[in-house]
Amino acid sequence: MSEPLLSIRDLAVDFGGAPALRGVSFDVHPGEALGLVGESGCGKSVTWLAALGLLPKKARVTGRVTLRGEEMLGARPARLDHLRGGTVAMIFQDPASSLNPVHRIGKQIVEALALHQGLRGAAARAEAKRLLDQVGMPDAARRLDAYPHELSGGQNQRVMIAMALAGQPELLVADEPTTALDVTIQAQILDLLQALRRERNMALVLITHDLGVVAETCERVAVMYAGRIVEEAPVDRLFAAPAHPYAQGLLGALPPLEGERRPLTAIPGGVPEPWAMPSGCAFAPRCPQARGICAGEMPGLRRMQRDHRAACLLAQPVLEFA
């Protein structure tokens, strides 16, 4: 496999002593699509806000985040401004709150183009229209003069994607890009992200709680729970043989599309709060397979197969790998 485009090692975040991330490590390779999944409160969004230096000052961040070998944590603000939106771009969950309501769409896209490509005037406006055309915005020339409140949720999401593409990023992080969109528009946005990734040979990180979306969009998946990666594998392998009980629970909650209908299996309880983290394995209080050892030792990621890792003391490696 190629050298990582972005590498995160032992990333930890706490807010006033409450740990939101507890040693997150993974790589993103050029051109790949990685899904980051888990329930709300598992640390998916915080991971990327920390990596890109977007958390408030009260957050204590430790670890390493390297982009093509260059350390991002603690980098000078001017350098971060160049990397954010340039090499790495992020689409946030709610486009309605991310776009400025008092500025026209065209002005906001042109601002991104001026910052990352140095374009001004007519050239910037022409490029803004091209970007809106590229993301499938109907009547793009007229939409440049619209305000965010005049567009639908799906159209505002397309504007956010166009702004993210303005810096010609090598990595696009999409944080729940289909939240609050109806099913038809969700499919269109996901198809658009896939098409843009192939066209630009751009890496994509998709943050979501929807494993069905990951199955259709991503090649590799990292499952997060309580501020840690608990399983990482190729998508087809995770769906065929999940090793961690939490990943098994997420898959058990998915409705089957084929075969006979069956009751969905819910995971009891909820994600622990950062200030009330249990000892040992954080998932143990909700885990149907938990044993006494699980409460006494926090498991690290172990290899199940060559490119499959899980953080469970009870999970067994595949025989041919062992």
C-alpha cells in the first residue's frame, strides 16, 4: 500500500479532565475512501476537529497528526490556514449553520477561491459557477446571487461541497453529509461524492452512523466507541466477520434487505459520558459477551487478519493468520 496521505497517532483530547478521545490511531491513504462509524458521542467529529486544529482553546490535545510527513498539531496558524481547505477540506454536518446567512452564495465561494487559488473578479466568479455546475447545482449562474435561505437543504449541501473543492484538496472529510436530507437527496449527495473522488483521485473520509452508507461508499472502515478505534478492516470483511462485539451489535441493528425478516437486535444502554468512563473495556457494561477480565484491562487493537484489527480481549485471530 502507498505511503499514508495523513497519519494520526495516539490522538487524545480532554475537556477539563474529561477524555473525549483516548488514543486514536489510523491512516488515510491517497485516493481511498474510509468510513468512520459509531454512535453519537463516540468521538468521530472530535477526531477531525482536533486533527485540523478547530477545537476551542480549553481542549487539551496530544498525539501526532502528520500530513505527508508534516506535523499539523501545533503548526503555525498561517500554515494551518494553507493546509485547511487546501490539502484537507471538511464538510460539516449542518450546511445551514456553516454558510453565512447574510452573504450571497457566490461571494462565499469566491472567498474560498481567493484564499486557496488567488482568483479574483470575473475569473473567480466563472470558477465558482463551474464548481456549482460540477456539483450538480441547477441554474448555477443564477444561484450565485442567492442567499442560503433561498436554497433547499440539498442545494446548500452542494454549495458546501463546491466550497470544499475550491482549494483542490487531496483529502475531503465529510461529516454526516446527508443529515436532515430526504432519502432521494441523500443518494444523490453520496453519488456525487463518489464521482468527485474518482474524477479527482481524492481521498474521502466519511463520518457517519449509517453502516449501509459505508457499505456502498467506502473501501475500509474504522469503528469508534467511547473515544477509541475498536475495529478497523476492509468493508467486506467487517460485514462478513466483525470481530468486536460493538461492531457485531451495529450490524445486528441493520434491517436485512434480502431473505426472511427478523427482529432487529438493539444494543442496550448508551455510550458512557467522558467523565464517567468505566474501567477496562468501555463497552463491557453493554456487551453480551463480557467476562470478568473485560472490566480489569483496557484492550488494545490486535490483528485478527493481515489488514483487520480489533480491540477485544475475547476476539480470536483467524487461524491462518495466527
